[in-house]
Amino acid sequence: MNTPHVVVVMGVAGTGKTTIGPLLAARYGVPYAEGDDFHPPANIAKMSAGTPLDDDDRHPWLDAIGAWAHERAGLGGVVSSSALKRSYRDRLRAAAPGVVFVHLTGDRALIEDRMSHREGHFMPTALLDSQFATLQPLEPDEAGVAVEVSGSPEEITDQAVAALADLSGASS
């Protein structure tokens, strides 16, 4: 896949969106935007306190990510966003119809272990169960691929690039 696509790296907290997103962007030579940077301060405070966000909290955040993706349409870019529900991905697609999703997936125990070792992030491991409960995996009619996160960041990025190339070839 040669982006002018905007790729949304999605998945529950701890799957490596912030690690894989920049690697994917570098591979394609396009900008990366950290989805967490689009959260208003009230959302960060809520999550830091261990309170899951509700849809009303997420809408302005999704709209801000969608606006960034829309601005990058035809130019390419990679942005991270949990995009856990189909309705959230639909909202992103409404703003930027050409977005393609890379769903980082993995075993809950692996993801919890990774979360427990990261420093300086506002999302506590206590919210992982709510993330998995909310998650609606990509459906067959959604442009995107699922990539397992059990390997190294470089291996995961390689898998994502290959899966996106297959997706691009299948859609042309």
C-alpha cells in the first residue's frame, strides 16, 4: 500500500498503538498523530482517575481525530485511536471516508503485562476490562486488517505493512 490513505491504528489500551503507529508512519514516509493528544483535559482526568469514558466523552475526541484524518486525505498519515466500537469507526469514516484501520489484537494477559510495565501513561490497567468489554472487532465490510501483537514492534509493523498491501491489492 502506498498511502495517500490515512491509517488508523486501533485496539484496546496496551496493544502498542503508540509504538506501532510511528513505525508504520516512518515506513510509509507520512506523519504520525498520537490519538491521546486529541483528548480534552477532562477525558485525561477521568481516565487517570480510573473512570471509563462514555460515548459523550469520546465524540469530541473522535471528531478531532476525524478532522486530522480528513486534512490528510490524499496525502497519507497514521493516527492512533482505540476506535473500539463500530459506531466510533463509522464516525471517523464519516469525517474521512478513505481511512483504513489496523486493529492490533492480542491475548488479554499479554496486554495487561505490557500495560503494567509502561511508564508515564494515564491509562490504568484497571480499565482494561472495560476496554475489552467495549471492543467490537472490525467487521467484514470495514476497510482494515487485524494484526496480532505477540512479536517485536518491527515484526508487528512488518505484518501490518504486508496485511495492508494485501488489502490494497484485494480492493483494486
